[in-house]
Amino acid sequence: EAGVTQFPSHSVIEKGQTVTLRCDPISGHDNLYWYRRVMGKEIKFLLHFVKESKQDESGMPNNRFLAERTGGTYSTLKVQPAELEDSGVYFCASSQDRAAGNTIYFGEGSWLTVV
Amino acid sequence: QKEVEQNSGPLSVPEGAIASLNCTYSDRVSQSFFWYRQYSGKSPELIMSIYSNGDKEDGRFTAQLNKASQYVSLLIRDSQPSDSATYLCAVKDVRNQAGTALIFGKGTTLSVSS
């Protein structure tokens, strides 16, 4: 069974440009999460989808970030315009349900560098 | 402020020794605790979850939880070089809107020498 896959694995863009990150969750997982780790900091929650609906987006840093999950399958996270402080690793994760103890599976992350 | 604290390490242990990784958390109402292992450049992988005070064992791993003292630890017995990785402590954020977000510590780097 394929795990959580993310694309691109690495991206280098200039300040002010746009980047779109894609995540394909494990098949059948209704719950999809985005997390981010910036240099020297801990992994932080960004948002949570249940199917195509945004269940919680309390961790989104500002309105330059837009996440979508049309059709409830894959998800995209767009950063527009990118700023230097957006550099970091963006992790996507998925789970079958959101009950306590339910295993959340992470992807390998998309490394974003804004120069 | 909601926080999960871990010693960043590196924690160095010889092969065959017990590695002890510690984590403290600030939110007293937290109920669900997780340990993830992350190899360099790879995805965090869940290795243990614990919800009740006391010990939970799974193979060479033992998670320990003490809610009164607000700490959770991970013991790795008979450490192997393949255990060398960063270990992330995570707590489910019960005050989060949907109750599903995880709060992570910065992780402890473990190095097991052969």
C-alpha cells in the first residue's frame, strides 16, 4: 500500500513567487493534515481536512497560504506570494478517522527554500 | 502557552544500552501522547502511543506516562545503531478546535554507537 506522497520533494523559489505543494494521502483516508517545520523550530499544525471540508485551519499563519482538497482526495497548499520566513519543510499526513489513538501517517515532506 | 519540551541532545549511547528519552508538556488536560521516530530526510513514523499513567511496552520500546508530573518518556532497551534517529514527542491538542492537531517537541537526536 502506498504511503502519503508529497510533491515536489524540494523547491527553491524567489521571494514573491508562488509555490504549490501537493499531497496524496493514503487511499481511503478521509482525514488529511498539513504541518510545517521551519528551521530550528518544532513541527507545527497548519490545518485539517475531513474529506473536502476544512475542519480546522487555526494553524494557518496568514492569508498568503491557501489549502484545497477538491473532491476529497489529494490536497494542495499554495503559498502566494512566498516570503523568506516561509522556508521550511511542509509535511502532509493522513488518517482513517480522527478518534484518539488513530494513527496519523506522515509523508516525507516538501522542502521549501525561499531566497 | 501550549508547549512540549524535549532535550535536543544529541543523546549518545553504546550499542546494547538503554536509551532514555524524556518529554514534558505544559497543558494539564492533555490525554494522548505519542512518540515518533524520524530518520534524516524521512517522514516521522509513529512508534508508541500512550494514554494512561504508567508503562506501556512494545518490543524493545517502553513508554512511560506521569500525568501528575506532566512528563512522558520513551525507553529503548538493547539499543541498536539502527535506532539512531530523531525522536519526536507529540501531544494531542485538546483545546484545538477539532481536537485532532498534534503539538510536537523539537525532538531529541539519538546516536547509538557500535
